[in-house]
Amino acid sequence: MTDTMDGEVLALGVILPSSNRVVERATEARLAGRPAAACYARVPYGAMLKGEAYDESVFLAAADLLADAGVAALCWNATRGAALGFSPDERLCATITRRTGLPMVTTALATRETIVRAGYRRLGLVVQGGREEADLVRARFGEAGIAIGTAATLGITENRLAAAVTPARLARAAREVAVGTEAVLVWSTNLPGWRLPPALDGVPLLDATTIGTEALLAAAGLMGA
């Protein structure tokens, strides 16, 4: 934050899981040189759900704190929404907007929109966990009419450790699933997909964290900035 912030720099609110080590780094890189500054709030990774739904109380607390900072828009930059199905993210956005009056986006909803808008019919997938996670994400996107083919699993069960995956290892996993697909989706905001190029061997690479940040910029009216 600088003395030139008033009237020139727009504050943006980012909600992220407590064990995430990537979202802040990726967001700051995207905002560098732009008239925006991010404010962050964390929700407890192990206690943000009530069964198959969000515990909205923890998100409302985070949103209220960010609203105190005068942010122009909010983003839940995490991929949990696709594991739940997209409806919980839609309800969460509606609840927070009613409470704060601020536009709210999520990575899961923005990814669904991005894929549909681009017209991708078959995607490769990289997840930080195992086969069960990959199958669940594939099924949830399938319910939204989005086909996911081959999946690469990194076998990471503790969320914070995903941030230690090197870009080289992540790129290898993405290339493994790129054959026969129209794009590859890196589905974890705690994987360093933002450090990879936007395409590998001519195949577009969709990074979850980047998609969430772009949606936040759009919600704040800054995509042209």
C-alpha cells in the first residue's frame, strides 16, 4: 500500500484456505504494476464444511473483515467447490453478496465458465491427491457437461505440501495428460500452476489459481487495466 492508493489503487478481497501457500504469491504476481492491491483472509481448511456444504459462518466472518478494508470485490480462490458440486459455491456467493453488497466469485465457478466459454470438449486433469480425488472432480465437471479424460495424480494428501511441488514436476504431469485433449486443467490452488506457461507443447494450460484471480479482476472491473 502506498500514499497514492487513495483514488488510484483498488482493493481486492481474497479468501483462501488456511493451509494454502500459493494463492498470495500468484495474486501478487498478477497484480504487479496494476492499479490494484489484494487483501487476504483465511478460513480453516479442516473446518470450513458442514457435511457436503460450506460452513458459511467462517466465510461470512472472512468477508466481513475484508469488507472493512474497503475491497471492491471478493474471491474464494480454492478448488473445493468442484468437489462439492458447483451449487454450494453459487449459494456461498449469493449469501456473501447479500451480507456485504460486494460482488463475489469463486475459482470453481469461474473455471466452469472459462471452459464453457472456450468451447473445450475434452480436458486433461492434474490433481494433487489420488485417484479418488480425480474421479470425484471428473464426475462433478461431468455433471456440468464438461468432459475430463486422462488425469494425473500427484498423491499428496496434506494440502500445504502441494505448494512444494516443483514447476518441472507439475509440467511433466500436465504433459502426461495433454495428449488427445484440448486443454489441461491444473486443479489445485496450492499447486504452482501459475509459474507454468499458458500453453505446453501447444496445449492450453488452465491454472486454477490464475482463473480465480482473473475472475476477481473482472468482478472489480479491472480486466482491461
